[in-house]
Amino acid sequence: MLIYIGSQPSEADGPAAGIGVFASEDRGGLRPVADPVAAPAPSFLATHPHLPVLYAVCTIGTGAVRAFAIEPSGSLRPLSQQPSGGSQPIHLAVSADGHHLLCANWGSGSVAVLPLDLEGRLTPPVDVVHQGGSKEAHHVSLIGSQVTVVHLGANALYGYRLAATGRLRQGWVAPAQPGAGPRHLVVHPSGRRYVADELSSTLSTYAPDPATGGLRRVHTQPATLVEPAGPNHLSEIAASPDVRFVYVASRGNDTISTFAVDAEVPVPVDEVATGGEFPRHFALAGERVYVANERSDSVTVLRLDDSVPRPTGLVVQTPAPTCVLPRS
């Protein structure tokens, strides 16, 4: 399995930002298999659903999205680049049919739709929508033609329908708890969404709302089992392969919390240290969890033991990692 790591160290740290290419070893460690490819602040990565193409947001500057062809060795070759439709792009998602890429622009508080050609190359945005006049659009989720935007600045979730033309049609708005600052979400087979609230350090549950055809918040609870000793801001949220558990990363506690989600209300299970500082992102790969600890310049490896993350002691040093993307 290949593991791509997006890094964006500051200029004072020395090395240029870029995307590292690693292979996972039998014990869970990582070894480099290709030279890193240069990219300005690639804070989030995604792949095409059918083609060997990787996409990266370029957070600094005017905002752009880059596409890279994935060679048989796993190395990356520049393929195309387009404007992201706003400033400071922070998240992206690719439609299941491979026809469109959606990009959330944190700096301008917008979401843009970029069509993809038959080779997976990016073409210019065909639609850009803004939510509530606020900055900090943080996450975009795409299931079929249904789009959900998690907007930290507007403190709400927004629902759209993606038309075949690439246009977005707004359908509903679901306010978050005041002061929550929703950041990322995961989808449950029941239709529920679990949202990591960055500012309030809470986990919120949203359920389908027959009245609007969208979502409504039905529950909010602390996202940590250990009371934070200081400021704590949530980052990534992910689900186990069987979607019976949800995992939430905390920057402050520097932990990942586990919640069972068989019932309507998540049940706290455990909280474990990531082994690094400021876990910006993490990703599941089989029975392993790779955690990008931005401020300790490390990717740590946890193992899933009965679906609960446990430390392994394995650490890979890499400058300011912000995103980890496994690819089989």
C-alpha cells in the first residue's frame, strides 16, 4: 500500500512544501519509494475514483488545485492545474463517476466545482457558491448528487444538489450549536452525519429531516473523554470500515477519541494519545491508523485493536504533515 503525505512547513523551517510518497511495511512503518513532488501547501489530498490520478489543494497564494498522474512506481507526475475558485482552498472531494471535483475554499468561504476530463485532468471552475457571506468553508462531502458543505465561519451545514452541468443548487441549511465551529463530517448508513466541531471541542449528530429533505442537529456532546487542560480544537473525523465506530482527533489533548455509533447517540469508548503534537489529520488503512502530527513533524502509526486505536511506537519524521492519503 502507498501512503501519500502532504506537508506544508513554514519558510523558517527550511524544506519546501510538497507531497511525500511512502510504502507501508509489514510492521506498519513507512519507507520512501519516490522523491517528494513540489506543491505549495498541499494541505489536503484525494484520488480519482477510477484513474491513477491524485489531486491536491494549494493553500497559499491565490488558491489552486493540482492534479498528478500516479506512475506504476507510485511516483507523481504533474498533470494539470486550475484556480480553486477562491482563496486558501482547504478540502476537496471527487464525484463517484469521476466527472467533477468540488473544492472548499477556506479563505473566501466558497465551494467551487471543477469538471474533470476523461484523463482526470482539471478544467476551470464552472460554478462557485458562497455560504452565508462568511469565510472558512472547511469541508465538502459528496454522495451521488447530494453535496454537504461544512462551514465553520457560518456555523452551519449547507445542502446542495450537483447537476450534471456542474452547477450547484442549494436546498437546505442546518445550523450548528452556537459557537461550535463545525469542521469535518462522516456519513453513517442510516443517513446520520457525525460532525467534529473544531471550536467547541464537541461531536454533533445530524439526522435526516423529512421537513426540509436535508439534515438537522439532534445531539451534541464532548468529543474527549479526558477533560482538556487548555485550548483544544478538533481536526479530522473518520469512521471504521464497518461504520460502527467514529474516531475524532483533538489538537490540544493530542489524542484520538473513539465513539460507538450503533445507537442514535454516540457512546464514548476510549481516548488514546497520538504520539505526536497537533494531529491535523489521520487516515485508516486496514488495521492501521496513520496520524499527521503537524507540530512535531511526524506521522505516527496506531493499530486498531477491536476497532480501538492503540499505540505502536512507530514514528516517521516528515516536516509539518497536514494530510495522509492511503492508496492500495
